[in-house]
Amino acid sequence: MKPSYPDATTAGSTFGLPSTSGYGPPPIPGQPIGGAYQPQYGSLPYHPSQGPPQSVYSSQPDLPPQTSYYPPPPTHPHPGYTAPPVPRPQQPPPLPNASTYPGAPHVSHAPPSWYLGTEVPNIFVLADFIVPGYNPAGDAEKIRNATKGFGTNDDVLISTLAPLSAMKMQAVANRFLAAYGLQLVDVLDKESRFNFNWCLRALAMGPLGWDVWLLREAMQGIGTKEKILTELLLARPMSEIRLLISAYQHFTGRQLIQDVQNDLSMKTKRMFLMALSSDRSPDTTPVDYAHVARDVDVLYNAGEKRFGTDEVELSNSISSAADMDLR
């Protein structure tokens, strides 16, 4: 038997829609058709008598309340229980052998330097430098009493300054400035003259500061004192040369190599620049006899073997050789 299908004229009444001849235009969304409300596209059917539609995701089963597996903290401490005291932060232990005199500056941990076989303060921490176990207040007071007023007690200055090392001298200078607001070197310059003034200045400035002052004096003004440059720059270990270059820049704000280059000329300038820029081996290096033999040949060929002297080659060989090789 052949199944029957509704034709186009009865399709609308079969599915609850008004019968039309043909399909006709589609129904307008939101307009009631056949007694029912036609919803907007993408929403659920809505009947005024049944209330607004419920979302399929809104009806979730009621979950039981969450319970904690840990008992709540007690609101009152147990009988007989006493809370432990809150520990206070402990102060760090004092530094060993630190000076504790009144007005002592902050202890610096910068390592000292070695110059001309003696220990000198680090040039970058002079302002807060102290010597462990040494109180410079007494020596600073002696110097002040010997220089204030009319006249100067030279004997007190000599007995006070001469025994001090470079490290203690810097501590005295710091204490003198903090207690009296005066620079120790300036006071000694004012209270002494001529060679005695130079001796006191050398003691107060220490070996490194004194050499820096001599270098500046040798190249300042008209002319150059080459003998001072020779004493300070030639045949010095490279460790001391580098320290001297750094101290010269720190105290004067100038470049030592640049000042030497501007103040000297010709082969003398080249000789000192070689001494400042060479990379000699440390004085503790064992003697290299093969290198000594080569240097002897270079010196002979640059001097005795030829007519005239090659000063540049001689200066290069001598300035680059280690002290033990020269000996």
C-alpha cells in the first residue's frame, strides 16, 4: 500500500500552522501564529501562561554543604596553656678588634695596599678609615696643642708624627679633621717652613700620597724636574706603578700618562711612557737566563756594535725587563 503524504495545501494545518495555498512567506519572529507565541531565533518557546522559559543549565542538583576535615581553631586557649614569647631579632656581634672610642668612623673592610714595602691605606676609603685597636684622639690632641697659639712646638710634632705608620697617620688625619675641622697637612704647612715642612708633609701624607704630590710638583709650572720623574717612575715594580697611576688620578683628578706626555718631548717622553705602559714581570719572578741573553744581544746591537746609539731600543729593553733580570 502506498503511504500518503500531506500536500502543500494541507501542510500548514497538519503541523498546526494556518493553511495557505503554497508555502508562502516564513512567519515573522516574535508574532503569535496559530495561538502560540513564536520566539526569537535561538531562544526557547515562551507561553505567557507558563511563565518564562527555564534554561537547561539552570536546574542543577542541590549539593550538600561542604564540611571541613580539620577542627576549627579554639577561640580560647586551653586551661593552663601559656603562649611562648615572641623571639626578638638578635643584634649582630661586634666586629673583632674594632675601635670603640667616641667619634670613631665606620669600620671599612677594604683591604689595604702595599707600596714601597709598607702597608698603606686604601685610597678609596680614606674618609672612614680606622686602625683596629688604635685610638688616634690622643695624638690628634697633641698635634693641636703643639700648633695652636703663638709659635710651634717642633719637638712635640716630631715625637708624635715620626713613630706613626702610614695606616695610623691616616687615622690621626681623620680624627684631626673630625675634632677640629682642619686638615692636618694644611696646619703643618702653616706652622713649618723649608725642609722641615717637607719632612712633616711627607710624614702626614704617607709614602703614596707624598709621591703623588712630588709628581704633580715636578710637572707643574715652567719646566720639568726629570730627576724626580726618574726617581719615581723608572725601575719601579709594575704593581707600584699601577697604584701610583690610580692614586694620581684620585687625588689630582688628572691622568698621569697624559701629563707626562704633555710635559715632556722627544725621546725622553717615549722613555717615560714606556715605563708607565710596560708589562714587566713581577720582581719575585725567577731569572730567565735565556731572556737575559737575548736582552744582552739587543743592548749590544743598539749601542756598542753600531755607530751612534738607538735610544728607543735601549729604553724598551730596560723598561720591559724584570728587576731580577736587570741585576
